[in-house]
Amino acid sequence: MYNITTPIGILGGGSFGTALANLIAEQYKVYIYMRKSESIANINERRNHRGQIIHSNITATNDIALIANSCSVIFPVIPSYAFREVMRQFAPHLNPGHILIHGTKGFDVSFDIENEPERSISSKEVYTMSEVILQETPVVRVGCISGPNLSKEIAAGQPAATVVASRYDEVVKIGQQILHNKRFQVYGSLDIKGIELAGILKNYIAIAAGACAGKGYGENVRALLITRGMAEMIYIGKALGVNPKSFLGLAGIGDLIATCCSPLSRNYNVGFQLAHGKKLPEIIGSINEAAEGIKTVKVIKAMAASIKAKAPLVSILYKIFYEDYSIEKWN
């Protein structure tokens, strides 16, 4: 057991960040970083945020220095589009003594992919969040958490599990100690890149699963989609140089099943709405948090040629998203 005497930091007050803060607050004091004053007031004064009752051990703040100076272990749970900028803001206040364990299932791209949608890219232009932390901060001990972690179920006290991954065994064990309780099992892995990619790639499979459900297809099709989706994930993962073994565990097949089968998943809901005739811009405008699978489709499509990966689901979803391909033709 590690003697953890400082508060635990959470960066980001989305549904999962809030649920994670509540989970950790059962054992530790927690500081949660948020930019909006209204959200800070929701937590500190009203003790309610995103429909979750806030534990008394949690304090919200927009003071970057306070969190960095007070917390030796910090969990960034920030959408991928904002992740690098937040790391840059925190970097002057961080040092090699900090441990950062992120919970973001998305890619960072070295250029503005939104304004250059047709550009082909190599895998060297695409980064996971652990790589962003190493690039932008002096922190050395980096990890991630990934698994079937639907935030509404965790917030409701439902049993769940996750994987803490890092190249450093110490980071894995500290993450396990902080997160584990009687209803939340925490496994460990030293394959951080594989665990990150498993969590990222399953998101677009969940969009396809939501679309199938929205079209009224049954469990046979869902099983087919999950099976072929996992094969596609492994194919892409191998092309990116990771061991497919991590895809076959809790952070891979476990997370894939949860997000492909639950309306609680944001990515699933994107697909479900597409199947009911809504266009992507309308869907994006209607959801309160990032559905990372949308960006993942664009990134994998742009990388497919350079990594020589066959990704038929990505190709179909890209056509539906950006080429006005009717979902009714998808059979």
C-alpha cells in the first residue's frame, strides 16, 4: 500500500470526470478543475452537477496552480479536442514528481483535421493522450484508465471495473489503490498504447451499433457487428504496432460490448440518431459532451492508406458522415 497523503486531482467536469471524482472521494479528498464558474458553483454550493449528488470531499476550482501544487496524482478527463491545450496550461506547474492517469478515449492530431478533411496522414501525426502528456509536460509517470465505464452506471453505484495501464508498475498500483472499492474492480496492464487504442477504436464501432439498433436490427446483427468490429480494431491496432492481446480484455472486448449494447453510450446514441434521419451537425449540436467516435472515424480514414489497414466500417461511416451517403443503403 502506498501512503497517499495529498488530495487527488481531476481535470474536467464531464459526466465521467464527475463520476470518477465521486468514486475517489469515498477515500480521498478531491480537487476537480473546471473552467465555468456556474459548474464550480454547482459543485461547491449546490452539491449537484450533471445530475450527480456531489460528495462532501470534493472541491471544484479553476485555480490551476492550486491543483498542481496540492495534488501529486492527477486524472485528466478532458475531451481530446481540448486535451493538448489544457496540458499546456498545466505544464508550468507540473514536475517529474507528478503522476498523471488520463481517462480520455480519443486521438490528438498534429494539424486541424476539421479544416483539412481530405488530407492523408501517417501514424506519426496522430497521438494518444499519454503521448500528449509526455510531449507537453515534464511529467514522466503517465498512465490511463479504460474499460466498460458508462458514467451513469458508475454514478448510480452500479458494480463496474476498469483497467489502469502504464509503462510503470508503480503508476498501475497507485491507480489501483486510489480507484478500487467494493463495487469498482481495477485491473492493471503495462501495455498503455494497446489499452489506449482499444478504448479509442471501439467508439466508432459503437456508432455503427447504435445505427443498427435505430434501423430495428436484432441481436444477430449486433453480434455480427461486435465480432467483425473487434476484428477490424485488431487489424488497425496491429498496423499501429500494438499487441492485439490488450484488445481481448476488459478495455477491449469488455468496453466494446458495453458501448455497443447500451443507449447510455454517447457514441451509440450518435448512430441511433443517424438511423432516424438526423444529420451529423444536428446530432453534434444536440449532445452535451464529445462523442469521440466521430473524430476517430475521420482520423482512421485519413490514416488508412499509410498504415495499409482495411477498415470497411470506417469507410461506411465516413460516407454517412461527410458524403451524404444514405444510411438506408447500408445493408
